[in-house]
Amino acid sequence: MGVHEPTPAEGRAKGELEAEILAALRHAAPEALTPGEVLEQVDARLAYSTVVTALTRMHGKGLLSRAKRGRAYAYTAVSDESELAARKMSRMLDGRSDREAVLTHFIDELSDDDEEFLRRLLGPGALGPGA
């Protein structure tokens, strides 16, 4: 039995290709990139269809906007990294029956400085007395 060499897409950790695509799109901003241009920026060894699939999924998640350019779409990132992290956090909470428990654990894990900053963002009394 031969050793299976991972393809460039298989060799990436989950989400790594999306992160590389976002980085390429942010670097090109404000110019939008077609899948072929993204492929050149990210890894020319990837299959074109892999890049198209990733871009389509990312557009479906609301991470990218797109506009027709010739026969293809050209994509741009719709948010910066802090907005992206906030969207991921929101998606983690969506549909959870234990939202309060998750948020409580999240706050418990914050540093004192981050907890104080969150208190200032929410305003006086927002987290309740003694929270």
C-alpha cells in the first residue's frame, strides 16, 4: 500500500483555507478577486473547483460579497478580523438551549481587564449586582 500524499486542500486544518482566502481578499482590497485570482494568491496547486466551492460557501455564510465580472464572480471580504470573530461567537451561540450557561462560562474565563471592558461596553448595572 502506498502512502497517501495529502492534496493541498486536505493538508489544511479546518478553516485554514477560508482564513487564507480572507487574507488574500483583504490584501487586495478594495479590489475584488475572481476565483482564479484567489487561486494565484493562495495556492496554485489547489483545484479551481476547490476555490470556487470555498468562495461560494463563504459567500453563503455572509463573509464575502460578490459581483459579476465577465463570466465569473469577483469577491470581497465584508468584515475585518474582529467582526469575523464576533460572527463566529454569535454562530456558536445560535440555537443553543444553554446560552446562559455558555455566556456565564465565557465571562468566567475573561481576564479582569476584559471583564471590566465588557462592563463598560454594557453600561452601569448591565451585568447585575455582584456579577
